[in-house]
Amino acid sequence: LRSLVGSEMCIRDRGVPTVITVKCAHRPRNISIASGDAVLWKAENPGLHEEVECRLPLKGSSATLTVSAQWPEGTPDTPVTLELEPEGRQAASVTRWSFGPSLNDTYSFSWK
């Protein structure tokens, strides 16, 4: 895992230690992942495949994250996959598609 520098940030002080993998088919200009009002991670000009360590705020055994991303004009609708690997739980992934040059969608995860 690479260290987070510059415009990237990650909450490290509460929640379950989690590896979040973000996979994009087209490189976004920017992307952010939030849980409620708390931004877990954001980056300008991220790569197609990013892996970050954060602390995931779980509500019981579930989490709902909002992903916002922007692409250059002319980028086709594109999938964005989030894979979460919370400590002590199975990895889970969800894919959503952008509409035009932007994505602002909810990703819901639950564990048994």
C-alpha cells in the first residue's frame, strides 16, 4: 500500500481498519468516498486502481458509502468498483456506473 500524500486524505481515528480498493475503467479527474458527512478518502487525478487503508464506520454489520467522481468531457459511462476488506470480515465489492462525465452514487455493504 502506498502512503497518502498531497490532496489525498484518509480518516484514521475511528471505525474498523479497512482496505478500500477503487477500480475505474477510465481515469477520473477527481474522486471522493464518504460515509455520511465524513470524507474517508479523496484524490485529484487518481489512477485506475487505488488501494487505501482507512477506518470504516460500521453501523451494526453494514456500511453505506457515497462515491463522487468527475471525468473529462467526452468520457463514456464508466464502471467504478469499490471493494472493502474490513478487518475480521470477508471482502465485499459493489460496482456502479457513471452517467456521462460524473458519478454521485451510494454503495451499500453488509456482512453477516
